[in-house]
Amino acid sequence: MANLQVRDIDDRLYEALKRRAEMEHRSISQEVVLLIENYLAHDNKESERKTLGFLELSGSWVDDRSSDKIVKDIRSSRTKNTLGKDTDELFD
């Protein structure tokens, strides 16, 4: 089995990992491996879902407007994106 060494972990991140591992009755190493496995499994499923969604839309857009008009309409309907801007006590 391979080993992985991670250096220069922020103290707050390490303490958060330590607390989470204790709550789940795991070692920090076991917790990190589980987090990585879960992330990669989710990432693959999410990527596949997005690809299938895109393929379903492929060729289905019918619009009589010019490309310039479509771009203008899209740009005028945009709002400021605040997703991911929440403060996180761990990384604020």
C-alpha cells in the first residue's frame, strides 16, 4: 500500500480534521483517506451527470435570434454570483 505525506497543513485545518476523526472514531489518516475517496467518487459521478446533461441538450436549441442578440440577452440577464462567498470559519 502506498504512503502519502502532506506537509505544511494549516493548524486550523489539522484541528478540524482531528475533531472530525475523533467524532467518527477514526485516526486522522483514516479520516483523510475516507474524505479523499468520497470526494473522488462524488467528483466522478458529478462529472458524468454533467456530461450526460450536456449531451441531452446537444442540438436541441432552436432560436431565431441572431447570435449577437442572444449574447446581448444573456449578458443583460446576468446577476452578480455570490455562490461560494460564504465565510467559512476554517478558511476565512
